[in-house]
Amino acid sequence: MSETVTVQAPANIAVIKYWGARDLQHAVPANPSISMTLSSCVSTTSVRIRDAGADEILLGDGGVLRPAEGSFRDRIAAHLQTLRDCLGRHERFVVATRNSFPAAAGMASSASGFAALTVAVSEALGLRLDTERLSELARLSGSGSAARSVMGGWVEWPAASSGERFAAMQLASAEHWTLCDVIAIVQQAPKDVSSLDGHRRAATSPHFERRLTVLPARLAGVRQAIAHRDLAALGEILEQDAIELHLVAMSSRPPIYYWAPATLAVMQTVRNLRVAGRPAFYTMDAGANVHVLCAPADEDAVAQALLATPGVVELVRDRTGSGPRRLETSLFDEAIGHG
Ligand code: PMV
């Protein structure tokens, strides 16, 4: 039996969003994106090579491993095949995966899940790939944002034309600038429209092309804000870009409405916090939940204000993290009744 490799990889929150693709099938984004890698919202994935048979995909759930089902299983199976094709390998795998944050909390788990799977498979095969290569492979999962989750700190994923080698790159480490991300959960059900469908529809919005023309200045502003640890400058741009993602989504055909009434209530709380002298800034991915970025010194006050906002059902507190890491304990060892 081969060695089991277990990798924990984090989710990330984009401050300049990837929204729309030039070539969705090959995960070629329409625009560059920049994100902050998180540390507590993680996926843990154990992989070992099978002696014989087909891929086996298991989902860790409360100390038990169950066979994965439906589109969740299909996407993992497809990515295993993509990895084999790209790496010229033929091995089959047993994979077990688990998220630290409930998928039902409506938070994106595909970036962390596919980053963990990509790193774990490459290590199980004994490959020592650099993070750029891992990023390129992770992006082929169909979750482009997974390309950013193989690195820690502040990460930019450039847009390049199909066929070129392109991968995310680290702009700054977590040590350079650590911010808190207090996530206000206002909707626990999974979203109605996947980000994949959102990317597909984006170009039908009259606001899509215009956003692309203003992005170079926005990206430059974010790079500079990160270099100078300038939260006010970063915050202004990240709010603009979050609103524009949703403007594009709401004006796509057919339109996509990700927000819930409480999304707007949280945005108002954050503006009130700023008036009261607490710098905090909101951003939303393709969902209703609100990520509020602030300095560690303001985290408790921000959390208190968010919890007091009607419609907020739960808070997840996270902060800048340093990327995937290998774990000693595997999900196979932890699980009851699976050898
Ligand atoms: O990685 P995908 O294909 O699920 O797309 C991510 C889309 C957003 O989360 C809304 C934005 C981003 O850049 O993370």
C-alpha cells in the first residue's frame, strides 16, 4: 500500500474578483484577480495510490467517511483525470476530503478543496512541483480561484490567453500584512446559481466590458495598498469591485441575484462602523454572505456589531494565512470503520 499524503489548503477571499472567462473550459479568466489567502477556513484532503481498481472518493463527515455523490463526486473525479492527463500518469487514487467550514454555510469550498486535492495528488505521486505549476494545475479544476489557494498571503492571478503558461503569484506574505476577515453568514442554504454559471453569463451584462476597462487602475491601486499596508485605500477599491461583480451579475441575462435582505443590512453596519471610527470594509463573493475585512485590533468590535445586525445567523472569524501545509494525521486514520 502506498504512503498516504494529507494536505490542508485554505479558502481565499478576492479583493479584485475573477468574474467572467475568455475560455471557461480551460479556466482562462477575462480579468486578473487578487485575493487574500485565509487560514481557518480550510479543506483537508488525504490521498493514497490504489493498487488496483477505479478512483474512490470519500467525504469526511463527523469522523465517518462516506462515498461522495452527485456533482461533488463528478467534479473531483474529473479533476483527478485532468491531473493524470497533465502529469502523464496512470495511477488511481483513494481520496478523502473534508471542509472545516460547513458547505451549507454557503461559503465557497471549491478553491480550498481543489487546491488541497492538487497538492496532495502531486505529493502522493512523489512529485515536487513548484507553487506556479500547482497553481496552473489547480485552476484546471473548473474553480479558477483554486489557482490562488495554493499560495499564502496576498496573491494575484493574472489573465493570459489560452495556451500560455500562467499561474498565480504571491504579491506579499501573510507576515507582511495580516488582516482579519469576519464573515457574516446571512444565508446557510447553498446558492441557487453556481459561480460557473455566473462566469458563463457575465459577458451578457452591459456593465461587463466597462468593468474590464477600469480594472487596470484598480489592480494597480490594490497592489500599492498591499505594499504599503494601506487599509483605507484597499477597502475603498475592494468595496467598489465587490459591488461591480454583483452589478454585472444582476444585469446578466438571465439575471442573478445573490444578495439577501440581510446582505444590505450588514453593509450598512459596516458603513456605520466606519463613521464610528472603525475602519472595516465589505466584500461578497457569488453569494449572500458578507466578508468584512479589518485590522486585528478592530476584530472584536466588528464581530460584535455584525452579530447585533438582524439576519446574521453566524460569524466565522478568519485572517490572512500562509497557504497549504502537509499534516501528519490522515482522514483515513481518523475515520471510524475505514482502513
Ligand atoms: O473559482 P470560481 O470559478 O468558483 O469563481 C470564483 C468567483 C468569485 O468567488 C465570485 C470571485 C473570486 O475571484 O474568487
